[in-house]
Amino acid sequence: MRLGTTEILLILVIALVVFGSSRLSGVGKALGTSIREFKEEVKSTGNAEGGEGNVGKPAGK
């Protein structure tokens, strides 16, 4: 099942009505910050453990 342009616009309009424009912008900002922090943590964890080659292996082995 794919979402078309009409469905996405309808979801955005409903979100705007439910949350209001000022609160919706704050939610978007918080979501963007969270995603950015998550990506940084994933990158730093991958670098600290030696890259993707160690995924799923115990740390001491």
C-alpha cells in the first residue's frame, strides 16, 4: 500500500487542524532534532566499535 500525494496532503491538513500551526512547527522541530541526534549516535557507536564489521559480536571478543 502506497500513499499518494492526496493522502499525504489530507494527513497534513488533519494534523494542522488537530495540533494548530504553532504547535505543529514545534513538533516538527523536535522531531528533526531527535532524528539528527539519533543519526549522530549511530555514527559514533559505529566508529567506536570499529565499524559495521563488529555488529552482533560481543565487545570483548
